[in-house]
Amino acid sequence: MPTPRLHLMLVAGAALCLAGGCATKSFVREEIAKAEGRTGESVGQLDQKLGQERTRTDSLSGQVTEGRNRAEAAGTAAGQAAQRADLAGQRADQAAGVADQAAARADQTDARLTKLWANRSKQNLGATVTVRFAFDRWQLDDRAETALLDVIKTLEDNPNVVVDLEGYTDNVGQIAYNLTLSQRRVDAVRRYLVEKGVELHRIQAIGFGDGRPVADNKTKDGRDQNRRVVLKLFDPVE
């Protein structure tokens, strides 16, 4: 049986062991709590960084999508531009074809005019028709148009026939004004012929003013005869 002193020592030792065990558990709990705190802090930082990376990834994804959309829009615009360019090319080709045809016709007309002009001195004078005008007038009246219809019929029936128009006035007024008036008269006749289908290149026209009178300008009847356009029909020698 232990002595009282030994018993006291055993009790004290047990108390120290119990006290040490309690201290050790408390220390462990504190360390665990600290570790959990650090772990939670690290996890929070990781979550924050992960959120930032997700945000950056979403932004990059949006930029990529926007870039693709722009690329698709650019591709569509390029396709439309190519179509417009093709259409413009086709129109240019058509215009070039029309221009070539017009140039060919112009060359043919020029060749014919050159030949006609070269043979003007060899022309055979056919019919001569005179239309008259009122004082200081260049408009065609009914009688003048009726006379011109016969000329038009002759030109239609004879494609090789050409016509020269010579315009005149009486001697009333200034020389310069009369020259202009005589030109207006031949222009009125030429315009009427062209409107009725006569080709312009078959018509030569010039105004002589009050020159070459066919009657005496001192009388009214003479002045009436001098206000005229003379149409001379020629059959060129081919």
C-alpha cells in the first residue's frame, strides 16, 4: 500500500498529465484554426484570381466573336463589291461595243462624205426649188412646206441625190443682220428636211445675206423675190 507521500506524488503527476493533455489539445485546436484560416484565405484568393481569369477569358471570347463578325461582314462587303465590279465591267464592255459600232458607222459616213465631196465638181444639177419668206421672217409657211414635201419625196426615191440650200434676203437692213437672217432661213429649211427623215449629211446649207439678188430691190415685188431659199438637187457622179 503506498505511503501518503507517494500517493501525493502520484496525484500531482496525474494532475500534471491531465493539465498537459488539455494544453496540448488547446494548442492543436488553435493551430488547426490558424491553418483553416490560412486555407480559407488562400481559397478566397484563388477564387478571386479564378474570377478575374474568367472575366478576362469572357472578354477575349467576346473580342474573338466580334472579330469573326467583322470578318464575315468584310467578306460579305467584298463579295458585293466584286459583284458590282463584275457588273461595271459588263457595262463597260457593252459601252465599248456600242462605241465600236458608232465608230464604224462614223467611219462609213466619213468615207461616203469624202467621196461625195471629192465628186462635188462632177455633180449633175437636177431640179431647183425656191421657197420664199415674209419680210424679216424665217419661219416656213404652208406654201413653203408644200414645196419642200416634193423635194423630200425626190430625196427618198433617190438615195444618192444631195441638196444644197442657199439663203438670201432683200437689201433692207444691215449687211451683218441680213447674213444672220439668211442663215436662219436655210437652217429652218434644213431642220424641216431632217425632221421628215432626210439624212443630215445629204444637206449643205449656207446663207448669202442680200447678195446675188434675182430681182430689183427697189420694188416690193423684187424684194419679195429676193427673200428666198433656193434648193438645188444634185446627183453625184459615183
